[in-house]
Amino acid sequence: MASTHTSHSDVPHVSVKGYFVGFVLTVASFWSVKSGAFTGENAIIALAVLAAVQVVVHVVFFLHVNTSKGQRWHATSFAYTILMSLILIVGTVWVMHNVHMLMMAR
């Protein structure tokens, strides 16, 4: 009976650089909150930017999604997921804002 087990030696592993970048972004997020470096809306914007960068780092370093020929469908599906998420989030905020404005008009 032939063995069907395949070797995973061709799968790229996460480098120390990937772990370090992820760690630095996590520490930067925690530091910005604990130190009070940002306040109000600036804190939300700073954390949103750090979160977006951290998502990209995780996708590139840990999920190994890139623009190479073999990964094109993965990158396309990831971009579609991001687009649909943004449409959902922005649409929800827009509807909530309009409802709030109409309720305050009474």
C-alpha cells in the first residue's frame, strides 16, 4: 500500500522577523492605551491603524498570502472579504447615524 503522507518541507515557516513585527505591533497597541498617549477620537484612530497594520502582518507573515501566481485566489478572496466587511461596517454606521439624526429631530 502506497503512503499518502506528504511532506510539508516546502511550506514556508514564520521567521523571527515575523514574530518580532507582530510582537512590536501588539506592544505598541497596549502601550498607546495604557500610557494615555492618545485621547478621545485620536485613540480610536491610532488603534484602528495599528489593528489594520497588524491584520496585514498576520496575513503576510503567518497565513503566507501574497501576490504570487499560486496565491492569487487567496489574495483575491481576502480582498473581497475586506471589501464586504467595509461595506457592512460603513453602511451600519451610516444607518445608525441617520436614525440618530431623525430621532433627535423630534
